Amino acid sequence: MFDLSNQVALVTGASRGIGLAAARALGRQGAIVFLNGRDPATLEQAAAALRGEGIDANILPFDIADIPAATAAVDGVLKSRGKIDIFFSNAGIQYRETLAAFPLPEFERVVFANLTAQWALGRHIAASMADRRYGRIIFTGSITALLGRQGISAYTAAKAAMHGVVRQWAAELGDSGITVNAIAPGYIKTELTRKLWDDAEFSDWLEARVPQKRWGEPADIASALVFLAASESRYVTGQVLVVDGGLTATM
């Protein structure tokens, strides 16, 4: 089950953390993986590590917020490989500030990177998937779209809208052979959350709050991703799969 042999997968934000774990998991199932990030050197280091594990790993450097560059890079893959079967839209940014002090330019920057740019690139890839009548699109959502948290109003707004995009796209693309889903991670140890897991008080609170009594690891997200990327999930679309150790299921 979950055989991804000869499928082409693009993972954005793949130089580290959830994205790198996802690329590794997809590659172990046989997928040809393209790792995206902004820094070619960092990407090449990550890809080399995957190649050392026998994974067909390639780099595709671009900034997802630069929509023309992103779509041009994708077109290069489509030309050379003929298809993209799996798109994991994982790249994202964060900015932390209270609502009263949140600068409008930072709000717009975070929403653009976490929503608008991903919508634009996903739509571009979906067109090629529809031509082949097959595709798997998975976005990284967030439990902050379900439960608010102080200091991240732009991120929460973008992720809540992204959950809506998943449902809307499932309705629009359902008869095109494309499934569209999202994974909403809980608190996962990545560079994006470093400030939180370096905070001993927050970590103690989280480990007491989560039924599994631990932070999540990128591999926890990657396992869920493989399911949503595989043909076996063909009747699962328009869903947000929460992977949070039970945090949002408990009072």
C-alpha cells in the first residue's frame, strides 16, 4: 500500500523541518521528489542527504512569494518530467505581535505568503493535474485556524482561509481526478516554532496540555502526508486532518 513509485512530488519549504521530513517520507515510498526553498545551497545539502538514503531528490529553488518565479520553476518540472502528481504546499512564514501593535505591512506580507501565493501556485499546478485527470494537493493548515492564540493574528487569518480553500477546491476539482486536503499540525518542533520550544515555561504548559505529553515531530506530519498523497486516499477530499497529539480534542 501507499506505493508512490514514479510519481513526481513537489514539496515547498523542504530544506528542513516538516517539508524535509515529508520529502523523505514520499521518497521512501518511491516518489521522485523536488525540494523547494529559497536558498540553493541549503536545499542541495538536504537533497544530498536524501540521495544518500537512495531517494531520487532534486532541488527547485524559488521564493513562493515570487509568483512569476514560482510558476516558471514549476513549468520547468512539467516540461522535463511531464507531470507533477503530488503537491505539498508547506512553505510558510510567521510574525508575532499583539493585535494592537501588529503592523499592516507585516499582516499583508504574512497573509500573502501563507495564502495568496500558495493559492496561485496551487492553481497553476492543478491545471496540469486536471489535464491528466490525476493529482494530490495537500496544504499545510494549522490548529490556530481552529483555536485562536495571542500574537499571531495574520498567521491565524491566513490558515483559516486556507482551510476554506481546501473545501472550495475539493468542490471545484472533484470531477477532475484531483483530491485537495490539508494537514493541520499541532505544535511541532521546527525552526518556525523554535522560540516556543526554547521557552521552558511554554514547553511545560504544552506537555501538560497535550494528551500524549510531548511536542510533535516532523515525521508525525510526514506519515499523515503519505496517506493523503497516495492513491488509497482517492475518496478523501476537502478535509483538514489535524495531527496534534490530541490537543484540540480535549478541554
